[in-house]
Amino acid sequence: MEEVLPHRVAQLLRDARRVVIFTGAGISAESGVPTFRDDLTGLWARFDAQQLATAEAFHADPDLVWGWYEWRRARVRRAEPNSGHLAITTIESRIPDSTVITQNVDDLHERAGTPATIHLHGSLFAPRCMAAAAHPATFPDQPDGEAAEPHEGRRISPPRCASCRELVRPGVVWFGEALPEAALTAAAEAATACDVLLTVGTSGVVYPAAEIPRIAASSGATVIQVNPQPTPLDRIAAINLRGSAAQVLPTLVA
Ligand code: BJW
């Protein structure tokens, strides 16, 4: 990474009136939460997305899918926000009109101090009833219980909704499912209106979320990317900072 670039980005952030910070799995990687598509460590290198992250998979084998999400939930609970998440809260404290949009299903932005994070792909911590998307799940008993530290590959039966007895499902957005409308609308509006969009730790290949930085660029914002690897977003980013989130983001607020 050229030394001059963090200074330039820090200046751009200081001058900005409206900032969007758009994050993906890479921001949580240094907290020990695996990404999806990294070659050796990504979840999709070891697990089949079609068997775990689709509604069809949950219908076919709810115990397999629920057990996998319980394992991931336990990993996130053990993780702590890193200096990348914390640097984002500093940006927010300096620029009142800033919006954090994440594709992540973890709660590390919230735990770092960004309670209003927009979650485009739902949350590991908001399971819901299968019966209807809007019907919140009420658990007959504590669903975490025994599953507090489930090991990888363990099958666990999902709880049933206390009000209608239908299965409870993870509150995440699976492939082929619509994103939460209010979150997507709020994200698109923020992207349209911002001066600077900082995209951090996303491969930028999953749609419609990947439209967000593209909307910002086509609306005239300066897009800055933080990622150790090249991505399809390189083309629309005015500045590409090649490095990890926990290393690069603190240099932008120093
Ligand atoms: C670091 C780092 C460090 C590492 N620091 N960086 C157009 C074309 C083709 C296909 C489609 C299309 N439009 C829609 C589709 C289909 C599909 C899709 O996009 N498929 C593509 C993959 C081909 N999209 C959908 O199905 C979506 N729904 C939909 O389109 O619905 C239509 C509909 C409308 C109306 C009614 C009904 C339907 C839904 C997508 C849901 C995605 N779900 C997942 C799983 C969530 C649940 C779970 O967690 O299990 O979301 S998939 C997974 O990918 C997860 C992530 O949020 C998402 C994005 O991944 P992300 O965050 O970018 O992670 P990685 O691993 O890809 O990248 C990490 C990056 O970090 C890398 O670049 C590293 O270099 C970097 N990194 N360490 C900084 N330390």
C-alpha cells in the first residue's frame, strides 16, 4: 500500500458530508469469523452452499442446516470486534451523516458501537418462524441451551415456534430469497446520496447487495475499497487500498 493513499483517504473522509461504509465478511475475518470465498479459509471452500444456505436445503434437512448455523452462531459469540469495526465507529462519530451497511450476519458492528447498522442479509441472532417471513419466532425454551458450543457438522433439531408450532429457521437471507425490503431501500437511498462510499472486505459478487457501491459510483460518489485482494469493485473504486481491514481502517482515522 502506498503511504500517500491513507492520507488522501483520511482527507477525503474529513471533507465528506455523507459517508456510507459498506462491509462484507472480510471486516470480521480478523475477529476469527470466516469469510465465504477466501481460497482456503472461506466457508464455501469447506461447505456446500446449496446444501446449507438455501430454503430447499432447510426443507430437505433442517437438522443439518440448523446445526451448521448454531455452530456459526457460537463462533460469532466468541469473537470480538476488531480495530476495523472500531475505526468505523470513529468515522461515524466525526461524520454525523454516515451509514453503515453490512452483508454480514454477525453482530460485531453493533458490539463495536454501531447500533443502527443496516443488515442486508439478516442476522444469525434473529431466527424466525418458517410459517411467514414477518412472523417473529417465539421459542418454547431457550434455543441455545445445549447448542451453546456445538461442534462443526453436528446436527441439531431446530426449535418449533411457540405460537404456531412451525419450524424456526435462521433469520438470514439465503440464495434465491429476497433481501429485507426496508434495509435494501435504505441502503440504496444512502448510496445514492453519499459523497464517499468506503467498501470493506467484500468480494462484491453477490447481488443485489453488490449494487450498493455501484449505485454510489454512478451517483457521483468517490468509492474507496479496502481489501487485500482484487475484486470486481476495483473498476469502480477511485482508490484501492490493498490491505486488511484491521490494519488499514485505523490508519484512515489516525
Ligand atoms: C478481507 C480480509 C480482511 C479477507 N480485511 N478484507 C445477478 C447475477 C448472478 C446471480 C444473481 C444475480 N442477482 C441475483 C443473483 C443470485 C444470487 C447471487 O448473487 N449469486 C451470485 C453469488 C452469483 N443472489 C441471491 O440469491 C440473492 N437473492 C436474490 O437475488 O433474490 C431475488 C428475489 C427477488 C424477489 C423475490 C425472491 C427472490 C440473495 C443473496 C443472499 C446471500 N446470502 C449469503 C449467505 C447469508 C447467510 C449466511 O451467512 O449463511 O450472504 S451468501 C454470502 O455471500 C453471504 C455474504 O453476505 C455474501 C457476500 O459475501 P462477502 O461478504 O462479500 O464475503 P466473501 O467471502 O465473498 O468475500 C470476502 C472478501 O473479504 C474477499 O474479497 C477477501 O479478499 C476479503 N478479505 N480477509 C479485509 N482481513
